[in-house]
Amino acid sequence: MSPTPEQIRATADAYIAGLAAGDLETIMDLYAEDATVEDPVGGGTVHEGKAAVREFYATVTALKIDATLHEARVCGNDLLFHFEITTHFDENSSATIDVWDLMTHDEQGKVSSMRAYWTPENMS
């Protein structure tokens, strides 16, 4: 049975909450065993399989991040969502990225593919 649009849409909320909390397990619970992550698209690295995805997000969740979800759209098993993250490196240094993520979900409702669309032009 395919996931409902509401279940797919909830992925965006859980993802943003996991980033903001630095909660690696919340993020990993969203992914299928054979998932791929490309962040950013065109950046040269595609993380393949849950172990590689975990390694990628372990680095991300170790940072202090504020995250805000702006918009989410569900089409079939795809979730396209727009959000902003601010990474705080120390008291005086941070970077904000305006991102669009495209997540494809499998029949169990797990993310099988995530592609993050941002470039240095989207950073401030």
C-alpha cells in the first residue's frame, strides 16, 4: 500500500525538526535501507545506502542548526519542499542556505532518494 499524501508531507516536518534538534535518529528513521542522498545536486557526491547516508547526516546533525519550513508539495510519491537552514559555527559566525529538497518515497513511505537543490548563490 502506498503512503498517503499526508504521510509523505509529514516527512518534511520530521526532517526539519530533526535538523533543528540535531537528532540523527529522527532523520535516519525517514530513510529506506537502499536510499541515496545527493546534497547538493551537482556537487559530485551521491551517498548510497543507509550507512553512507548516516555518515553524511552525522556530520550535519553535529552542527547547531536553525531550520524553517516554508512550503511543501506532494505529487504522487514525491515530496518537494522549500526550507531555510542557518548553521551556527560559533557566537559570531553563521551561514544561511535557502534550499529545495526533492524526496522520493517508496511503497513503505520511506525516503528512497533525496536531492537537495542549492548553490553558493543561495547562501548568505
